[in-house]
Amino acid sequence: MQLVVGRIGRPHGIRGEVTVEVRTDEPGERFAPGTRLTTDPASRGPLVVENARWHKGILMLALEGVRGREAAEELRDTLIVIDSADVTPSDDPDEFHDHQLIGLVVVSVEGEPLGEVSDVLHHGQDLLVVKRPGRDDAYVPFVKSLVPDVDLAAGRLVVAAPPGLFDLDA
């Protein structure tokens, strides 16, 4: 599975530097000089980082072979991706990467099927988006009191849903 770790934005200056919208917790590792970047679309890469620097909180990259503002502009909106197999699992048993949760079957504490995790949102509070056949999606705060068990090996996640969480559209 491909995971997006960045998106190339607008050019910066006239020498070919690009801005990057960072979507990783490890920008120092992912965008270090010499790093080969896989892209989506693949035809725009691979790209090799020549230099990386921060300017007013924005990551700037100089890329091998990208010279001038026009060349940088051609890369705008290119996604920078990695393979999920290259992500090191966390040592913390209660910490998960989004790609590990997406696709898990969601069941109640009693074992009743509730749906499947289709997305993970990060808006101040991590929310699991639970797709339910024929019904509206449910949004479950990803906290231990509501999600007491995540079993990656079994492909399921248990939700201790308070009344109303899964029947608001009934």
C-alpha cells in the first residue's frame, strides 16, 4: 500500500526549489539530502533530494535535475509516497499507523458487526470513520475507553459504543 508522506507545492524562488506540504512525522528522515523519493504519478519521479531546509515553517527542497522555476512548477501537486512495508512498526502496543487500521472490521463489545474502518481523521481528536452498509458513516473517537481492543492479526477492532453512536440515522 502506498502512503503519502508529502505533496509538492508551489515553486520557491527562481532556482527550482519547491515547497512541500509535509504529511509525515519524520520529515528529517524522509526528506534528507540524498534520499530517493517515489512519486505519484510515477512519471514525475523518482526524485532525489539535493538539499532540504525549513523557511518560515515550510519545508523547501532542492531536487536533482530540477533547475528553474518552470521545472519546479511542473512538479506542483506531485505526491511523494512510500510503501507501507517500509514503515517501522511502533514499539507501543497502543500506537497504530493509519494504514494498519483502515480495513479492520468493527464489532461491538458483544461481537455484533458494526462496519469497517474506511479512514482515520486527525482533527484535534483522532476519529475512526466506520463505513456501514446502507447507512451513514459513523465517526468514533479513537480513545481507549471507546476502542478497548485493536487486534491487527485478527483484522478487527472492538468499539464500546455509547447509546446513539451507531443508531443516530435510524
